[in-house]
Amino acid sequence: MFATKLTLILLGALLYLVGTLGWLFWIWPDLLSTGTTEALIYAFVGTCIWLLISFGFIVHIIKTSRPSSGGRR
């Protein structure tokens, strides 16, 4: 059970890292350098989606490390 959880955590972290590096250093600068309105909207929406995924990932890490937080007992 521990090996499965560790594998899933490492896989999720690797996919997040690859997605982040791909967005920040490959796709996002290309969209900004294009300069069209459509490309800038895609860059804005993509950044919003990336921020939501980052926030969700952080909340997930906090919730799994402290499962009792948030409950008023």
C-alpha cells in the first residue's frame, strides 16, 4: 500500500513539474510573443488554469498531511 501511494505521489509530482516547465518555458512565451488577441487570451486562460491546478495541488498536499484540519470537533 505504501509503495502504491508513493508511486502515485511521485508520478503526480513529475507530471506537475513537466506540465509547469512546459507551460512556463515553452507554450506561454510563444503565445506572448505571437501578440495576437487570441494568443493573449489563451495565455491568460492557460495561466488561470495553471494557477488553479497549483492551488488544488497545494490544498491536496495539506489535506492529506493533516486530515484532521478543517474539522471542528
